[in-house]
Amino acid sequence: MRRTLIALALAASFGTSLPVMADDAAQDGTPPSVGATDAQGKSRKHVDKLDAIVVNAVPGGQKADQIVAPVAVLAGSALDDAKGVSLGETVSSIPGVQSSALGTAVGRPVIRGLDGPRVAVLENGLSSQDVSNVSQDHAVTLEPFLADQIEVLKGPATLLYGSGAIGGVVNVVDGRVPEKAPDNGFAGRAEVRGDSVSDGKTGLLRLDAGNDRFAIHVDGMHRDNEDYDIPGGTLANSAVKTTSGSVGASLLGSWGFVGLSVSRFLDLYGSPAEPGDPAEGEDPVHIKMAQTNYTLKGGLVKPFDGIAKIDFSLGHGAYQHVEYEGDVPGTTFTTNSNQGRLLVTHEPLAGWEGAFGVQTQHRQFAAVGEETFVPATTTSGVGVFLTEQRDFGPFKVELGARHDRQSVDPDDGPKRDYSPNSFSAGVAWRFAEQWHLSLNLDHAERAPSEEELFANGPHEASNTFEIGSDLTKEKSNQAELGLHFHGEFVEGKIAAYYNRYKNFIYLADTGEIEDDLPVRIWSQNDATFRGAEAEATFHLAKGPSGHWDLRVFGDTVRATLSDGAGNVPRIPAGRVGGTLSWNTDGFRASVGAVRYMKQDRIAAFETDTAGYTLVNAHFAWTFVNDERSQWEAFVDGNNLTNQTARPATSLFKDVAPLPGRNVSVGLRAFF
């Protein structure tokens, strides 16, 4: 912790007195290209900041730099350079965000040390409807390569999205239900790429068309990666094959829009935790996954006096994944889920602007097979919420509240009922033209998930024997203080937070072995999380020879249990990093490094994680850029020094390190 705080202080004082985290700046230090985030695939237009991007996950059409709560956005060229096989890998360049990993196929975002059922993963504001929150070997069914932008709300977001967002939200915006037609009636984008570390090949195509009355959207993506290389060899059983696609259409008018989309996601990947042993007659474990989602979405503009807009979304998802040992099917996980969300934005009232809404969910979950470690369970819930904001001169105030009713009903036991409540208050004080100070106070509550309550048995794909417990509501009280600076030479942000949990739920290693698997029990104790994040982007030069920028950042989190129970398991290691970038007409390039500190603040029976440094580089050449199209050839290098990297957040770090040196080459087009 001390080492990382020193590094954070260096990052925060590099060349200015208090430059601070700039989540709304480009994540790679380069001016992002934002046109592609308009959900129309049009030729990208370069801008200097992401403050022009509207954050869809927050009501009111607010831009990234207008929101008091901590938020980050990946879009344009910053998103292009960050895209990885998993969602967690893609967003891990954001301060305070890392990834839990099982090879490259599985990677769920970890926000400030919190993951699993505490981080809501959304597609256009609705849940991804998969079972990635049940276990670290389950993949997220959202494809970052098809995203227009990815939004991260850090800290409790239960106010807007309910109990499962007590740690934060990652919202993938992909425009599958069109909200407007392309400016010129037709637009699209395409990309092909190959990589050296897994002999991987990826291709995607997106098309949008329409007029002022009708719009249609089509997209498709296919990936085929073999087992990937690691320092000294190849990680067995780490291959992944993914196919994803959708069709959507909307009716448009001055009154708003209403549309429907159908999407399909297919995934086949191996579990490096269970590679098998031919000499012992053990077959490798792999997972075959399929999901179909149906989404109805609409927005009505000024339908009544006093109401500015009504947004509604309805989603139905049918999900299945089967865990195979060789060719023999083992456990089958299925979910059938329905969800709905209604958001009503009112006209200004006595100076206050805001929205209120209702959210519902109904999910039937089942795991069938020899290793059925979680019983069939039906989860139902409904929540109502209100959020308001108002400017008082140099002060901006945000207030909100939410109440939920949630039930978890297993087939073989009594139903559990929970009533989580959430409250939030935030204020931003712009005490000078270029400076503002923010304070956020949050109280959030979370109902336990199916796995935490009812797990009882072996799970071969994750190589664990899990046992659930009779758990109560988890309660969080967090305070966060942030200082922001926006100048011509430097822009940045620094933030510190303190979070007290009552009845914090965690997966505790027992040191025992059952059926040759380590036994882990879902347990509960009070806990304290405290951390800091800093980021600054320095605009070093701007002239005919190009724009030069330097981005530096760092983050750290410390999490301990009460009553001398030690540390919370699998907490991210502290990081510091920097990227030097250059761009000019037709070219952009960057080189950077991130140092992950040693993680020795560990829980009982957890192993230390050695520190490592990842060196990355990007180069892109835009060789066609006219009114009709933009074509770009690119080369991306990751882990160029071929380091052995084991994330402290991963349950499988000791058996499945991250990929070694990787060079990707490809071609992308916007038209």
C-alpha cells in the first residue's frame, strides 16, 4: 500500500501541483476519435476530449464531465486500442478497474476490488442476462469488438441499477436498437485482424441504414483463437471461438423512437484450470455457451406536459452453457430471464432536473448434471428510484434514493426475501474556472446471489468445491473526495474513497480438500475498503509535426476484514503507468508501460502475487480519409517484454498467467 501511494503521489505531482484523474480524457493519452461512438459507424472525427460524449448509463443526457459521481468512458481510437477478447481486459486500462481472468476467454471487470455480483454488466442499460456473476470461469456474453462506447460507473450505482451494482456498473453501448438513422442514410464499419500469441483471427461487420421514419441495424463478429503462448511455452486448453450477431430495427419520428432487436452469442472455450492429463486418462474441460436476447426499446419525447421524455426497455434472454469433460457433457447451466426498465425524465421543477423510474426482473436459473453445485433458483425483484440535480451558482448537487423488493426462491429450500435501500448525495464545487472539487456520499445495500446462498458441491471447470451460507443483506457506506483540473496543458483528477461494509460477503479459502478440490465457503464479516486513483494527461506539444501527449496514472485499494480476520481475498495489486502518444494527419502512435506491484496483502491460504510490468505499443495509419470512408491499418503490441503476468484478482492466477508477447495486425474501415 505504501509503495503504491508513493507512486500515486508521483503521478499526481508530475509537472503540476495537483493534476488529477481525467477519466473523461482519452484512456491512452491520445485525442480520441468520437464519430464512431454515434452508433452509426460513420467516419470518425477527431476531438480533443471525451466531454462531448453523452453517458447513456446516467439519466438526463449528461456528458462525462458534467457528472458528479465518478465515471469513465472508452470510445473512438481509445476503445479501438484497448479492445481485448474479454470485457474485463478491454476496460482494465481505466484507473480503478482491473479484470478477473481465466485465460483470455473469461474476464469480468473488477472495480475498486469488487467483482462478481457486485458489478452490474449491462448492454444498453439492461443486464447481460448471463451467469458470469456465478463463477470466475463463466464468460460475459457481451462482445467489446462490437461496442460503440463502454461506460464505467465507479462506486455504488445501486441507485440506478439495483442491488447488483453495489460496486459499480459497466455499460456496453452498441446501438443494436437504432435510436436514429445515419446522417447520409447508410453507414457501417468493418475490421479484420490477426494476432501472433494465439494464431488468432477476428472479423466483424456492422451496417446501419434508414431515413427519418425507419432505421435498421445489422452486425456480426467471429473470433477463432488457438491456445495462447506464455513465457516458456503454451497455456494448454486456453483456446476460444466466439460468434456474435444481431438484427435490429426501429420506427422513428419527431415523437421519438421504438424498436426491436434480436441478438445471438455463441462461445466455445477451454478452461486452463482443467487442461486434463492424457497420461492419466483425464480429459480437458471446455465450455460451450449459447444465448439469445430479445430487446424492445423506445423513447417518447415530451409525451405530456411536465414530462421531457419517457424511456423504456424490455428484455428477454435465453441462456445455456454446458461444461464438457472431453466429449462428455457435464453440468448444464441455463437461465430464462425477463427484465424491464422505465425511466421518466421530468421538465425542470423549481430549478431541479431529474428522473424517476421502475425496474423489474424475473430470472429462472438451473444447473443440471453430476456437478450441480447450485440448485435451481427463481429470483424476482422490483425497484423504484428517483434522482435529482440542481445548480446553485458554483455548486452542483445530485441526490437520489431507491427501494427494492427481491426474493430468491430455491427449489429445495425456503424462499429468502430482501428489501435493499440505497441513498446517494453528491456535490461539485467549481471554485475556479479550471478547478472543481467533488464529494460523493453513498449508502447501498445488496441481497446475496444464488451462488453465495446455495452453492454446495464440486465445480470442475473452476477447480473448486464451493459451499454457500445463510447470509443477510450486505450494507455499504462510502465517501469519496475528488479534485479535478482542466487546463490547456494538463487535465486530470485525483480521488480518494473510504467504504465501510457491514456483513460483507466473500469467498473464503478453508485450506481443506474435498474430492481433490480446494474447499471455499461463502462467508460474511464487516470489511473496510480504502483506496486512491490519480490520472493526468499532459499536452506536451501541438504543431505541424503532430500532437504529443503524456498520460500518467496510478491506483491502489486496500481491503481488510474486521475482528482481526485478515485481508479480503483477491484484491487488485496497486498500479502505476504512463503512455507517450503522438498523432498527426494520417498517423497515430503510442508506447507505454504499466507496473503492477507485488500483492502480499493476502487472505488466509492465498498465495502472494509477484509484481510485473506490461509494455504496450500501438500504431495506426489512416491511408484513406474522405467524405465517403476512412480506412486504417494498424499494429498493436502487448506485453512486448514477454513478462509472466499473474493478476492478483484471478482465482486461477497460479495456473493461468496472462498471454506473453503478442503482436496484432489488422485493417479497419468506417464508411
